[in-house]
Amino acid sequence: MKIVQEVKKVKIANKFEIGGDNRFTLIAGPCVIESEELVMEVAEKVKDICDRLGINYVFKASFDKANRSSIHSYRGPGIEKGLEILKKVKERFNIPVVTDVHEAWQCKEVAKVVDIIQIPAFLCRQTDLLIAAAETGLPVNIKKGQFLAPWDMKNVVVKMEEMNNPNIMLCERGSTFGYNNMVVDMRGFGEMRKFGYPVVFDVTHAVQKPGGLGTATSGDREFVFPLMRAGLAIGIDAIFAEVHPDPTNAKSDGPNMLFLSDLEEILKVAVKIDDLVKGR
């Protein structure tokens, strides 16, 4: 019996593939673009770590956080300035980049710069948004809604397939479990892999406590590493993790982001588990 189910491979920016028996890809960066300086610092340091460990890397940051708990929370620099910064990251470090979209019209603009489009969990059933993302032809990382069972993602997959875009990745980020709490059902990875597409594990949003601070989200950073190890042991294709030099003072999602200084040691363990599970 194969420990890891076979899935299609999704090519990223003609650089590497996610899926199959390839080593996991790391999708990582700060939650939101706080400044060009921060983005460049994170991208450079994470790329250096991944190069040393033999991990394919995709830089992630949001130009707009449209679903913040409070109307007064920092949302980002906006699409124009955000894409300008992401383009600089892509060109300076020669790495693929990904960002999320919230409205259908954004997809064409974002596709001019990024290599992967990401659909937020709350919007994974928005047909017009999925269609617009699919029409770009780019790989699309679709986060499973906190309100959906893993097998319910089949309808999301079909929407993408109907638009003739097979470059699909499905992302687990936990399920709502009562008030202000998230849990990860490890069976979900196997269920979503049955659709034949790579599965991504968003290990930092999986420990969120939405609205747990009243006007902001809290989280349990201490459980990120254990959940990551569990997901790798099951067999996942990519790890999504938000990292920051100083999460305590981050402008978004600080309580569940990883310290940049901890990342290398975490990834060393991740590589060992992934190699063991995939028989490398």
C-alpha cells in the first residue's frame, strides 16, 4: 500500500512542480505587505534557508486583507503598490510569488505579476471568483472553507475543471469547531487527495482563534510545529506558513505566525519526515 496517494503535478513558473513524489514546496512570507523592507528581508532569508535545505520556495504576502476582524485593522498597501512590491521580490530573488484575491476583477491584474493565485477560505464557493482565477490559466491554490467538509471541495474542483484549468491545489486550514476555535481533521488530506490534485497544509492559519481578541484574531503558535509534523507524516505536497521577524508586533495574524528565526530548524525536521514518508 502506498503511504501517499498519487496526484497530478502542478508546474510553477516553469521552475518546478508541486505534487507527485516531489519534496514538499514551502509557500511562506508575512501575512500582509507591511513595507517593502520587511518583504525583502523575509524573502531573502527564507530563500537562503530553502536553498540550503533543497526546498522549492514560493513567496507569499497579501496586498489587501479584506476580511479583518475590525474595520480599523491594517489591510495592506492596496493592489497597485502591493503588486509593485511582489514584482520586485520575484525579479530580485528569482522566485515565484503568490497572493490572494477577493474580487473577480482582481484576477487579471494579479495574473500580470504572480505565479499562483490564492482563493481565501471564506470565498472558496464564490463561483465568479473561481471562474476569473481559472481563466488566467495560472495555478490556483484554493483554501478549504472552515465551514466545509473535505469532500465538499469536489464542487470547487469541478468549477475549475469546467473552465479547463487543471492547475489546482487544495489547501487545508482547519475547520470551525465551536466559538473562536479551529481544528484540523487529518483525514481531510486523504479525502481531498482523492480528487487527484496536490494538497497544501496551511499550518499557521490552522491554529487561529478567529476574533479571539475581540477586534482581532488570536492563535496558538505553539501548535504549528506539531501540526506540521502530523501533516507531513500523512503526506502533503506543500506547506503554507506565515513567518515574520517579529510576530508580536506584526500588523496581521501575529499570534499564529512563526518567528523567522525559528524557521530553519523547523524545516530541517520537515525535510526528514517528508523524505521518510515519500521514500526518498
